[in-house]
Amino acid sequence: MAAHYDVLIVGGGIAGLSLASALAGRCSVGLVEAEQELAYHTSSRSARQLIPSYGPPAVQELTMRTLELLSARDAELPEPVLTPRSFMLIGSESEVAAEASGHMQSITVDRALELCPALVPGTFAAAGLDTGSFGCNAPLLLSEHRKQALAAGADIFTGARVHSAQRVGTGWQVGAGAEGFSAGVLVNAAGAWADELAVISGVEKLGLQPYRRTAAIAAVEHPLPGQSPMVAAADNTFYFRREGNDVLISPSEHVASGPEDARPRPGDVERLVERLNSLTSLGIREIRRAWTGLRTEAADGVPVAGFDAEAPGFYWLAGQGGYGFQTSSALAELAAEQILAGTTASPDATADRPESRTAQALAATRWSIRR
């Protein structure tokens, strides 16, 4: 007999896990993940930086709300998720001006060289600094979401790839792995596979596109100081930051891909090492490990969160792009509120409640899930 849940979440990355922990204990929740381990794909391959100045205005608002929620969590628990770490853009004056936002202040080149002495003078003409940026302990956050969801009664199934899903009566019948499930609400938090899940479910896909992003941990001759900011090129061709005595580096590529277990392509990391060794005094001498994740985006670059107007009970939580961790808490808060209103409340139960900042931020950009 199929297990029944009020809400069945497909996807065990940061989006699915954060929603599971937000919903568990308030309704019955099941989560299915295709891989044998949670957060196997993009969520385990994050740069682990939350940057208020990064992304379009809606994403920046989501980031600020996520930082508020995580800061409140850190005030009550001994091990913090957030660690202050500034974010610095470098490049030409026009490039930095184009990428800077209200959360970033212009700084002099001399100040940029003080903050990151590894930069070679004369290799950039302008800089911007976001002092409200934070490093994120992604493994701790993922682990906490999982523990909280399980403790509140959620069930989590790994190695359970969805192979069938259909609307039956007032709910959904889903086959995942060797198991069958029924649910009132089916949440699509499948990341790069979100459009594929929609097709399996008989729902029109949204045209979400995965893009490759490679990163590596490199050993260096001259480690960065402890308080060094994360540094990114304003033309989106690289970034680097301290990782203990090593550095995390990325060529910041944005190359379209199909949904897959992505791997670095020959030459990408090697070319980046050559470039960084010409722009900095880091002295990169060895790549300890490299990986590639997929950043899945909607056409307008804004995360997709909401019920599908044409498929009752089908909730999209996808298209987070490179903003997964920095928008996750805000999106989980919004999604939980919308899902609970749709499953446990009368249609006008929340009519007089003011919209959350998260809902307002998304509504300002996208009035419909199918815009």
C-alpha cells in the first residue's frame, strides 16, 4: 500500500531539505531523493558564501531574509552557520559599476590591495566591497535541516528516483524507486531535473536551464590572511577565497548543460590556475580536488516558488541558480506558508494577512508561475 503524506517533496538538496524542516510537525511530510545520499549534486558543491549584493533585486531581498533567519538561529546555538567574510569585486571601472548594487560600496584600489595583499597592483582599476557578506557552513546547515525534519516526523527516502507521477482525484500518486506514495501536494525541488519531473508528472515544463560551474581547492605557496575577503572578477571570469591554508578557486563559467552528474572539463581549471598566478602572488602549485555543479535558472534569473496554475497541487521550488543557500531559508519560509494555506486552511483564511517580504520580492518580478 502506498505511503500517504500531506506533502511529498522531490529533491534532497538545500531547497528540499529546508522546506522539509519548515513543514515537518505542521503536516505529514515525505521527501524522496534519487541519489543514495542527500545533497549529492549542486548543494554539496557550493562556494559557501552568502552575498547580499549578488543577484537581481528579488534574490538580494531573499538573501537578506535568509541572513536574518540564520542570524537568529546562530544567536541561540553554539556552532554558527554564518561567519563574517566580505565579498570584493575587482575589474575595470565600468565593469565594477555595472555589477555593484546598493549592498556594495566603492573602495579605492589601494584599499582593495590592503584587504587582499595577494592581488598584483596594476591588474585592476576599480573595486567594490560588500561587508555584509558571510561564509556559510553548508554541511552543518544541511545536517540540521535533515535532523529537524526527521525529529518532527518527516520521512526521508534516498535511492528513490521518481519514475511515475499522476494527478488522481484530489492528490498525487507517485512511484519512486521501489516505493509508491500518495500526497495532497507534490513539491518539485528536483534542481537540474525539475523540468524532467514536470514532464513525468504531466505538467508543462518551465524551460529551466542548468548551467555548469566548476570549482577547485588549490594548494598555494602564499596563503591568504585570515580575514581576506572573497574576491571575484566583475566580468564574471573567476573568483577565489581562502579555504584554510588553501584557496577555493572557480573560473565562474556559465555553460549550458543537460541535467547530469557534472564533472570538470579538461583545461578549465588549468587555464584558471595560469591566469590567477599572473594576477596574484598566491603561487598556486597543486590542485587538491575539483568539482562541477549545475546552477539551474529560469529565463528571468529569479527562483521559481509557487503552485502551478494549471496543475492543482503541484508546487514548484526550483530555479535557484547560484543562489541556493543564500535564498533557501527565505524560500522555505514562503513555500511552507503557501503550502499550509493550501492544504489546511480555508481559501480566505490568510486573506487579511500581509504578504511576507519574500512573497513581495518574488511578486515584483514574476506575477505568475508561468509568466
